[in-house]
Amino acid sequence: MLGRMLIYAALLFWTFICLFPIYWTVTTSFKSAVDVTQAHLIPWVDFQPDWKGWRSLGLSPDTLFGTSTARSEFVNRFVNSVITSVGASLLALLLGSLAAYGLSRFRYKFAWMRNDDILFFFMSQLILPPVVLALPFLVLYKALSLLDTTFGLILLYTLTVLPIVIWIMRDQFNAIPIELDEAAFVDGLSTWGAFLRIILPLALPGMMAAFILSLVLCWNEYFFAALLTSTDAKTLPVMVASQTGSQGINWWSMAALSTAAIAPLVLIGIFLERYIVSGLTTGAGK
């Protein structure tokens, strides 16, 4: 009994640690400058909530239906984030699923490399820090006229999350018995037919997990978005980092913008939690 209570206490403490930054961000968006500097924590106890942060973005109730330059900029950045994140995640899921299925069902040999070596090669691309790739991508995108374009960000983000998608989907396909492919071949289906009509529907949980994880990584990416964009293709992380004024950082505006930026991801995590868990734990019992 005592051990279980200690476990629950530890879990509650860890939950508090994980959720406190979100609580801090949300409450800061309703603080005035004085409340921010004095680190007031509890609404209606330490401070009286105010719409100052949301008003600066044109997202408060009294400014929501009026004309606002800040709100227009937020909507543009939000749309850019949606287009780049969803586009890159879908493209990475398409390419990664094909590569993962090949690594799962066929045997390859390139010089000394086998299937596991090829998978390790894909995963090793995550070792390189982004700053190492900054100059090559900057020069390449300038030559290809891809600077400050959502299409350029989609291509780059696809390369960034593709190894993770291949890793997740290969485990997903490995958990599906190969006898299903063989039965499909006996019934007259081709390799593509077996993949599209039999295997892919069974791999839906893993696909959802890979898509959501890719979406989160692309949505939160800041370095390349700040490096390769200037005006038209800027995303929300870049806009969040630019919330500074002549008096310093506008913490209330930054907090309001951060709250609006993380809200879609929180909703996705809540409604699609079972897909994330089932997809990421596939094959764990082997």
C-alpha cells in the first residue's frame, strides 16, 4: 500500500513538472507587465487576469471582430505552419512507408550494406546538428530560388523527419505477418496490390503515430524556418521569437502567441492519443 502511494505521488509530481510550463505560458498570456515582473502565479488570487497579451495580437474578445494587422500576420504564419507541417508529414509518410515496406519485406545488398545497415544509414542522418547543414542549404536554396517559400520548407522538413518515419513504419510492417503478403499473392494480387489493399490498412496505427510525430517536429522547427525565410513563408515559431519591443521582450504577447501555437498540437494529442500509443508500442512485446 505504501509503495503504491509513493508511486502515485511520484507520478503526480512528474505530471506537475511536465504541465507547469504550459500553465505558466497560459497564465502569462493573461498578465499585465507588473504581474509578469513580480512572478504572480495564481489567477484571481495573485493577479487579476487581463486580455493584454491577446489584445496585442488582435485575438481578444473586444478586438476579434475588428481589423487587426497583428491578427492578419498571425493567421498568415499559422497557415504557413499548417501547410509546411502537414505537407512535409504527408510526403515523409508516403516516402517513408514505401522505404520501410521494402526494408521489411525484401533483402537488399549494396556493397557491405544489408537491410539493418541501410536503416542505420537513414537514422544516422539525425546525428548531424542543423547548424552544420545551414550553409549548404542556404547556398542550394538560393541557387534554386527556394528561399522564403513554403515548398522549400516542405522539402527540407521532409528530409528531416523521413528517418523517423522509416524507423516507425519498419517496426510496424515487421509486426504484420509476412504470410498475409503470401496469401495476397496466391489470390492474384501484385506486390503493390498486397501493399495497398492488405498491409497498409493494417499499418494504420503506426502511420498515424508517424504522421503525428512528424507533424509535431515540423510544427516546432525554428532554426531552418528562421534561416531560409524572410517574409512570405515565415512560420509561427519564428513569429514567437520575434515578440520583442523597444522595452524588451513582450512576455504577455509571446505567451499568448505560444498558447495559440501549441493549442492545435494539444488537441491532436488528446483526440489521437490511442493511435500514438498503439503505433509507437508496436512490436514491443516481442
